[in-house]
Amino acid sequence: MSQSNDMDAKGVIARFAEVATLAGVKGKVEDDGERFVAGYGFDDGRSQMVYCRAIRTPSGPGVCVYSPAAKYKKGMFGGIGKDAAVELLKRNENLIFARYGIREMDDVFLVVASVDVLIESLDPDELRSAMGSVAAAADSWEEKAGKGDDF
């Protein structure tokens, strides 16, 4: 078993940060080493925050690279509507190197775009591709949903 298969979450994030440096990505490790965060800018002036957290995959340690796209309140007068949910599912069918999902927070549902990659084989080109793909997908939904440029 290789050394990277024995990495803990902080080791995975530290390795991701090393590859990010090689890729020219300016970001930082947060949450006591549990998360990496970086900004991603687009030519039209819009921007997205991109995060990375450690995950376990059947093939070993990996990272989930994700970018928030919109918040929807929980409760009777909030939430994501059926039309928006169906639209996200349809968009998932056409996304390349990203997917939409919903993360449940205390008082909101957070729509995110994400992709999972193995840390052992992660190289600078793959890291830039992962970050760009999720940032573009998240920004596309954020713009469509009329949520401004919050993330």
C-alpha cells in the first residue's frame, strides 16, 4: 500500500495544497487543515469560491472539489422548487467533469457543483480542470437562479 493510501484528511488537504501551488492556484488551508479554499475569477468579472475537502473512495483517499451556486431557505415559504430541481437534474446530464448536488445546512439547502478526484494521481492540470469545471457550473446556476454573484 502506498503512503498516500494511509493519509488522513489533513494529509490529503496538505497534498492538495501542494499540487495547487504547482498549478499556480492561490488558495489557503482553513478549518484546522480540513479544507482548502481558493477564489476563481472569470473574464466577465464574475467570480466563484472553490473549496476542497478530503473524502474516501474505493480506490483510496480523494478530494471533493466543490463550489456553491445558490442557497434555498428551508421551510414552507422557502426551498428549491420542483422546476429548479428538475432543471438541475437535466443540467447534470450535460455537465462534463462536474455535477450538481444539494448539501443540507442548518437552515438552508446549498446547491453546489462538485467533482471527486483521487489525491494519489492528482496533477496540476487535473486540479486546474477540476476547479475550473466546478466554478463554471456553479456560476452558471448562480446566474440562472438570479442569485447575483454571492459566491
